[in-house]
Amino acid sequence: MRRRDHNIFANATSLLICGLLAGVVVAAAAFPAVAMSGLAAKAGGETFAQLPSQLKRATAPQVSRIYAADGKTTISVFYDEFRSDVPLKEISKNMQNAIVAAEDHEFYNHNGVDLKGVARAFVNNNSGKSQQGASTLTMQYVRMSLAYSATTPQEVVDATKDTPKRKITEMKYAMQIEKELTKQQILERYLNTAPFGGGAYGIFAASQVYFSKKPKDLTVPEAALLAGMVKAPSAFDPTTESGYPQARDRREYVLRDMRDMRFITPEEFTKANATEIPRKIKRVGNGCVSVAKNDWGFFCDFFYRWWLSQPTFGETTYDRERRLKSGGYRIVTSLDIDAQKAARSNIADQIKENDRDALLIAGVEPGTGKVRALAANRKFKLDDPDHPQNKLSSDPKKRKQGKRGTYPSTTNPLLTGGGDITGYQAGSVFKMFTMVAALEKGLPLATTIKAEDVYKSGYVIEKNSPAACPGTHFYCPRNAGKEAGVYNMWTGFGRSVNTFFVPLEERVGAERVVDVAKRFGVKFRVPQENDWANDKSFSHTWGAFTLGVSSSTPLDMANAYATLAGDGMYCEPTPIEQIQNQAGEEIDVGKSHCIRATDADVARAALDAARCPVGDHAQLGTCHGSTAGNVHGIVKHPVFGKTGTTDADKTAALIVGTTSLVYAGYLVNPDYADHPYRMSHQIVNPAVYHAMADFMKGKPKKEFKKPGDKKVGQGEQRSIPRVTCSSIGDAKSRLKNAGFDVTVGGRVESDCPEGTAAGTNPSGHTVKGGFVSIAVSEGKSEPKPDKKDDKKDDKKKPDKPPSGR
């Protein structure tokens, strides 16, 4: 076939299709009843009447916004398409006029289909001139709606492919829509759906991306630029070298039409056309790596992981992520700006972002489980693989392989666990679980145990292990310093005496201690530890558990100690205050979910002893020592908490709580767990207690509740027989007959004959079945002259907890 013949054939075909389309439209417009009965011509084997007339309403993907607990501060946004619908009244009249001028001059006059436009486009497109479209704004809206409501790839193709069948389908829907909606409603939906390039979908997003303003504030030149971009967002992109001149010419075309349609005056045209076009745009960040502040990223990530775990939002994690990124949710989280700022600023005072060590602080509200802060000396962002900022790992093996560490930037969930982060050994903070287990078993806080410098336990471990008694397979814990003596739970917890808590764990059963930790929310993320925790035959033999050899995270332990302040109610950690869907309806998910983990009196009693390590005063007993005694004086509120140190100081931890908040701080190396250097409490402690002081400043002082059952404190008290100056044998016999566990202590000066009993420790009375130590008299000695120290410094220095505390 000759080329000329081919052109004639093509033109004839086009003319036939055009006539067919025009006939269908005229028939449907003039004689709708006839058209609906199938009188119109067929297109692609399907009659006009048989086409569906009800357009399936599918909301285009909407951005979800994440706020802090104040409901105002934006943390981040999540989206597949950056879009947020706004009502027409919040869209500038300039923008409404501009889109009509750019896309559909007859919008306010036609019934969804512009017959003149169809004819004009046919003549123009077959005359060799530039291509013209005949789609009205209504038909364009139909096309976008069909694409968004498509459930298969083929439906998307059918909705966008340039075919006569698609045109007829659009016309049918468009005419029906014009019957159901007003012109203003159609225009509103169109402007909220159309793509504008630059990652912006809908007029709200376009206004933000191109001009950082709301749609209601768009000027004439701004509206004309955006309206002109809808036809071909990539071609008319003003930020590209090739797109800028085309965007300029396209804007002039739209402005000229606005002038000719009398939307603007000739003077306004001239002024608008001379306005500079922006060459740069501000793309809106997406997800947790684009949070408003880098230090909010760890909380954002916690929220994101929480969302993906919720069946409410879909059967699979993929479904849940799509819901988050397209559902238009308004999510108010539990992040407290003040609590977060206090933690982050005090971390910054102690350690740099590019330090190999990670200083981590998690904050939880007692009684609700709401996570109020997650802060670290790290930026939450991905390291640039082409231009890496992170230093090589501090782990020699990883360094040799060229692997980089998590500093200064990481997206690993350092504070909350997950993925490769299984947690960190935190040391003596775990002693709290042993104390709770003992109280649950009926042992009061006043229970006494004689702690030795080294204690030979009944727990069997590997023979000749460093933790075994020499030459045996028995676990032999030792104290951090010279701390042998008789202790109860106030004094033993206050001074963190290892050889008090291991025998206490033996009394109650290690499996019960592990069970308390599980009830208080500790997650056993290391597979072997998880196996031990869930098999009583193993956990029963876990002698070192009370000393914190199991991995945990700052969030785990902040929430565990918050369970004490919550009267024994364990509340699942939640990042949520409120979730609303696009319609403004509240979704009942993420609210505080609390269950009773232990009796209220048990929790209150354990908390009373937990006031001792941080220098506060117990209400039920006496502390006599602390490991972080300056905390109470700095916070200036009733406080409780605990220090924690692992073997060789590989981790240092401090937990500080009030009735309002519990902070748990860890100083760790997340890249190299078995590192050879020591972590300092002089870094982690000030960060935690100063953060708490800052957060509590100006808040009313609130005292902790006392147990209703006084037995959990002092228990059943028994008088200790007076044995002063009795023989040691007689003294032991009388004390044992009175029901006490008796030991013979060291020698002291006294008025009693040498070798006799100088007295007991304690004296007067003690708990039933408690330890009583007999002091042996050395007899009288010559008085010694007093030594004066004229340079005595009365200022109390901050306590520095020794290793193992």
C-alpha cells in the first residue's frame, strides 16, 4: 500500500471513530432513555448502554501524619503518594480558575463531554498540527479514579490506554457524574487527585512542594504554573534544565487563557507573567529517616515497627505498611517533647555522636506503658554508601572485613530491640526481679542474709569456669568490694550486694525470678536465653540471672521498673495516644493495655527498697548505703531506681523513676559486645539523673504509696535474746532456740571478758528466721588520743559505684 493510501485509510478510520463517538454522545445527551436501552452504536463489541454508569469511588492514597503527644508537633509523615485532600473552600480561587483555563474552558457549560472539543481535536489532530485532547476535567477525573480503583495491572492499563473504548467509557461515567455532583464537587475532587510532579499529588501537596504554602494562599502566577504542569508534569518541571523554559511557556499560555476568559485583567496578566518561576522545590520527607529532628528517629522507628505488628491494619506486614502510607491517618503518639529533649540534651552533655559507645535513654510513663522518650547519641539516618560518614567498627573482626560501625548514624533499633539488636547485659538492675519474687513468696523486705565476700552457691556451672569456686563446678559469685555482713533487702539492694541476692534467689527459686522478669516485660531475644527462660528445668539452674547476665534493652527495663510505680500493673509499651482515620473516626488500637504482673503491695514494697540505691529514704525501713546516692538530691523529688554494671564493666546502667516517668539509661557498645574496655558510670549516671531533674522541674512532688499490708516490710518480728558477756556457745544456743539463723562475726572491743559475746548484729529485734551475728569481745583496750584533721572536707562527693553494682 502506498503511503498516501495508508494516510487516507487512517484518516477515514479516525473519521469513523469520531463520528461514532459524537453519535454516542449526542444520543446519550439528547435521548438518554434511548441510549441507555442500547440504541447507540457499538464500540469494541460493547454497547454504550451496557457500560457501567456508576463510577467506583476510590479514595486516592493520602499521607498519614505522625504527631508528638501535644497533637501539634509533627514528627514525620508516611506516604506512597504525597497527597492530602482539602475542601474547595480552602483552595485559592486563582487555582480554580487556572485549572479551568488550562484544561477545560467549557467546564461550567457542558454535561461532562465537550462535543465541540471532540470535533476540534479531531480536525486538529488530523491536519498535521500538534496533538490536542478532547477530555474534559470531568473525563480526566474519571480516568484518574478508574486507575486508583483498579485492582489488577490490566485494569490500570484499560483505564489509561488511549483507545476509543476507553474514551466511550470515560464519557459514560462523566455524564453520570455530572448528574450526581455539582461542578464545585467535581473541581474539588479533580484538584485533590491530579499529579503535579515533584512527588506531589493533589493541590495541597503541590502547594507545599513548590511554594511551601497552603492552597488557599496561591497567587495568580503560582496557580498558573501548577495548572500548566498537570498536562505533563515531567516535561514542564521547572527544576530541570529542559523543563524550565517549557514550564515558563506553559504558564504564559495558561495566564493568557485566564486573561481571555476574564479571570484576570490584562494588568494582572502582565505582572504575573513577569514573576520569577522557582527553580528549586522542597520535597517533603517520607518516613523515619526524614523526621523533623534526628533524635526523634528512634521513637519514629519504634512506632513504625509497632504499626507493622498490628493485625488491625492488615493480614501481612505489606498490607499494614500500605495502609499507613495511603490511609490518611492522623496519629498522635506518646512522644513527650519535654521528656525527649531532657534526655537528648543531657546525653549530648556527656558524650559525642561519633563516639564508639552508645549512650541510650528510654523513658516510660508508669501505669500506662506510654513511651515518652527514646534518645541516643546517634543520628537516625542511613549512612551514605558512596560517601560513608560512619567510622569503621570497633570490633576488630568487623573492622578487618571493612565493616562500619553504628556511629554517628544508624537506623538500628538500639533502644528497643529488633533485627540484629538483641539487647545488652545490664547487670544488677535485674536484682529487682529477685526481690519481687522473694516478696511474692512471703519473704519480707526485712529478711536478713549474711553475705560473704565470696559465696559458694548450689548452682552447677562448667568446672574451672572463671565464675566457679576454685577446683569445683559450683557457681561462686563475689562482691565488687569488701561488703561482707548481714543485709536485708533495703540494705542489700541499696548497696547492690551480689552475695546477698544469689542466696536470696536460691531461697525463692531462680525459675520464679525469671518468671517475674517475663511478667515485667523483659524480652528474651537471644535464642539460647529464650530457651532457658521458657524451660523451668533450665531456668531453675540459672544462678547468675539475678546479676543481670541476660540481654535486655533500655525500653525493657524502663517499663519493668515502671511496673513497680504502676502498683504492679504491667502495661505493654505503646507509642500511641490516638489514631484517627481519614474520616476523623477514632480507631481503638494502641491504647494502654495493662495486666496485673504482681500484687500492688509487693510492687510498693519493692519500690520502697528501690529508693535506697538512689539516695532517697525508704518509708518502711532503713537504707544504710547507696550506689548513686546523689540522685535524690539532684532530682529533688521522691525517686527510686538502681545502678547496674556487668562483669569487667562492659555495660553501665542507671534507672531512675518518679511517679510520672521512669528513665533507663545504658552505656554500651552495640557493635562489639565483648569489648575489652570499661564503661563509666560517670557518663551514664549524670545523663540520666539530670534528664530526670530537668523533666521534673516545676512539677509537684508526689510521694509513693505505702503497702496496705505492713508484713511485706518488716514481716513478723521477733525479739533477739540478750547474750552480752555470755559464752559464745551459750549465746549461739539461745539465739537458735529463738528461731534465728546464727553466725559468729568478727572481734570487737567491749567491756565483756575476752572471747565472750560482745553483743549481736542486729540487736533488739529482727525478722523471724533472720540472720543474727554474734560479735566476739576482745576485752578492754587502752584509750587512744583523738586525731584531729584540720583539713577535713565536709562536702559530700557524688557516689561512684564500683564494678558489679
